[in-house]
Amino acid sequence: MHRVIIDTDLGVDDAHAVLMALLSPEIQVEGITTVFGNARVDYCTQNVLYLLEMMGRTAIEVRQGAGSPMMGDVVLAKPLGYERNRQRSGMALAGTLPVDLSPHGEKGLGDFELPALSATTAAGNAVRWLVETVLANPGEIEILALGPLTNVALALRMEPAFAAAVKRVIFMGGALTVPGNVGPLSTANVTLDPEAARIAFHGGYPIVMVGQDITRFARLTPEHTAQIRAAGTKVTRFLDDVTRFYGDYYFSREPSLKELGHPIHDMLVAAYLLDPSLFTTEKLYVTVETEGAITRGQTVADRREFSPFEPQMDVCVDVDNDALFDLYLSIITQKIE
């Protein structure tokens, strides 16, 4: 049994991962902490509360966390034409991506409107709760980090013993061999708070990077979507609804994906937890660029044979996509009604 805390900026692909964890008998979700990213943190918290209410799992602890980066407002790389594009599209509030860079819509779940919720807030401080829960269960809790790593970094800063008590961190983000998705070399979950990512990368606990080197090419195909619709459960109806908006975003930018399908990045974190044998990993020293005007947020691996740095991270470099989606569909389409 995997005991996990899910740290999430709950958007569309996060919803796939969270529901996969909630539906798996091999995962015990101890709690969910929220962070800014795909939407404002309060919207992300509302989305978490809705999923738990939908699943009848409202006993799971929810705590709202960081609403902005450790060092202030989001600073995206500024390529040529940045100011013109910024004025044309408008930047989102601090703590979110610009609207034209997000497939999640303003509130994280596309154009899905949440119904009235029994609970609308998450009491308590996420970082303090994260520290207290991990320290009370040393070596037992794995953190599934689906958004910017701000809460994890703040926990490390708050309590030095936190690192030794964490069993493992599995996070989605970064890219070593492919272009970025919000900058030429940077991905959203790292770029939204590079300083936090750098701290979290070097926390001293076991850490796994499930990055866009593989998540970008693990695509939810039209055939997979047909299986989801055919299942006809409350979970698959909800996922089909919110994922339509998400898919349309990808298809509008890359029309060829209509035939190939689109990624659901965060889902791979839950899949790695359940079956790491599906993944090929490489042990590497990886850090985060925080200074460059164009490279800020880049994840950088040192592959030099004579590198003075000790590898600290297991980086996913390949995945068996067919087996991955077999696992995903077997969990997400199960009859629960």
C-alpha cells in the first residue's frame, strides 16, 4: 500500500491523476495540498473539494497552500516579441500562466462549472500540515507533486527534518531532451517557481522526475477516449467533459494531434507509483536554471563522465505507452456506480 500526499494545482490532467489515485486499491491518499499553477490556488482548492465530494471521499484532508512563487510574481522567459504578445493576450494574475499558454481555462477545469459544494474552503496551512504529517510518519509518506514545487520547498525551509522523513517525491515537470512548453527550454511546473524547484530538486530525499521527455508523447488517443465514454460512470463522464476543452486547446495549436491524441501529463505520476516497471529511468544530477533571461526554469542534467556532482534524481526517459494506457484505463473505467 502506497501512502501518499498529493500536491496539486488541480487542472485537467491533474484530475486524471488524482482520480486514478483515489480509485486504486493500492494507494491510500492521506491528504491533498493545493498550489497555484494551472489556475489560482483558490480555484485549484475548489476543484479538489469537488472531486472528493463527487467520489464520496470528503474525509480526506485538504489544505490550501502557496498562491504565488517563493520569490514573488511569476517571471516567464521573454523571447523576441514578448511585450507585443503580452499586450495582445494579457497576462494572468500572479501565480498562473497567461491564459493563452494554459489548456486548463481560467479556473482549471476548462469550461466545466462546479456545482454548489458542501465545503468551499480548506482549513489550515498546507505547508505546516505537510511537515507535521510527514514527520509523524517517517519513511512512510510519498509526495505526488503535480504542480509547481513551492509547497515542498517551503516545507524543506520550515523544517530541516522534513527531508529525512519523506519516503520519496515523484513530480511531473521539466524536460531534458525536448523543447519547453512555456519557454524555449522550460516547462510550466518548473518555470512558475524555479527557485522552489531548485530547492526541491536538492532536498536530499529520493526523487523521481516524470518530465515532458515522456509525458508529451504518451497520448490519450481517440480510441482511448471512446473507451472512456463507453464506460459511462460518473468518473468517466466528468473526465470526458473536462478533457474535451483540454484536447481542443492542443488540437487548435497542432491540428495533426486530432488523429494522434493529446498528452495527459500528470497521469504518468500515478502510473509510475503503481508500476515503475513500465518506465525506463536514468540516474542523473539535475538542477534548475534560475538566472537566464531566456533559460530561466530550464532543467539541466550533467551527463559528463567527470562531473563533480553526484546524481540525485531518477529521470524517466522512456515509457511503454501501450501498457501505460492499459493500466490507466483499467483503473479509470472501473464500474463504481
